[in-house]
Amino acid sequence: MSKKQKIKNQNGSICVYLTESRRKSVGTLVAVHGGPGGDHRGNEGIFDEIAMYCGDLGYNLAQFDMYGAGGSDGKPADITLKTQLRDYNSVVDYAAAKLRGPVHVVGESMGATIAALNWRADIASFVLLWPAFDLKDTDLRPYFDIKWKQVLDQRGYIDDNGVVLGREFLDEIVETDFSNCFRLPKAPCLLVHGKMDTAVPFQQSLRAVDQAAGESVLFAHPTGDHGLVRPQEREFTRRAIKWWLSNK
């Protein structure tokens, strides 16, 4: 059972959901959700699934809603890379200060982008699920079309059947050089990705592993799409994460 807490930063009030280890803690996982439209549960509840077994392995789990998502302050149109980085750093700092043991990061999709934009040296290991290392090369591509530029000029944001993207966020993607995101850090990294991912090309993970500065392991599902949402794909993901956490 998770405990809801709130921490404050420059963005406002951020909701954090803490599940404590059921035995002596060996560390804390900070779960960074993707988007747009994500929340602390992660893609199709992947972080809630991790919460069901990580405690038995000795890990606390800190899930949180980014600014503009879930129960945190802000509106979806106000989400930017800057606001997400600020929330990520705030929750990592909170976990390091308040909880026992090293901090590990679990980032899914754009949550992995946020971790990669700031490869913190104080993170013990990274678990990167269907990771987006370059947001220009994802399913966000259509929103840079002239049709959507006209919508942005009129409204200041895009709302495409619930996919909400603000002008500042889209401008940041255009202006950001994501090449450093592919340079996995010295800290050990687990990547889990489906070869048939239609949202974030599997080749992004291959490139990242090739440029890794330290230990990296890639679990590649042969037929999985983004999020690895089918039951057998989730079992594949669960086994990979449990194996990784059991050896860290």
C-alpha cells in the first residue's frame, strides 16, 4: 500500500506515492513516468506492477506525478522538459535524503528521456523501459507538421483527442540536442524494449547500448510494441527487472 505525500519545488506541489520495502531496505527505486498523458502509474500501470514485487526484493518505490499530471499542480499544456527535469531532480533528492540505501531510477518512455538529459552520477543504476533517447524520433513527429503549427499559433497548445502539448515543450524538442542522451553513463543500465515499437524505434536502444560508458544489458522482445502491454510481454519485462534488481 503506497503512502501519498507532497513535496514542493519551483513548479509547485508534486504528489509522491511511496511504497516501502517489506524487509530491510537495500535501496529506493524512483519511477519516472512517460507522456504526454502519463502519471505515476506508468504505461498501463507498469510502475504499480513493479510495486507488487520490488518490496520483496528489499526496494522502496517512489512514484510521482509530474507537474501538469495526475494529482500534482499544473496543467498538461504547461508541461515542459524543464518542469519535468525539476520534478525528477526533486524526487531523487527527496529519496536520497529521506530513505535508506542507494537510489536507482526506473524511467519509461519519455521518463527515460528526462533521466538521460541529466545522467546523475549519484544514481546507483538505471532501468530504462522502452526508452526514448531522442524525442524528435518518436510518435511526436507528426506534431511538427505545418497543420499543428497553425493550431499552436491560434491556441498556444495542441489538444489532439487528449494528447496535450504546449508550445514551449515542442519548441524545446526542436532546440534540444539529444545526442548526449544516447551516451549511457558508467552506472549499470538495464534496457527493455520491443523490436516492433511503433512509438519509439528499437534502434534507439541499440544505439544507446553501443555508446554505453559502463555495464549495459538490453532485453529485446522480438514482437513487442511500445509499453510491452500484452500479458506475455509484461511477464518478459517483470522477469528482466526482477533479475536485474536481484543482482544489484
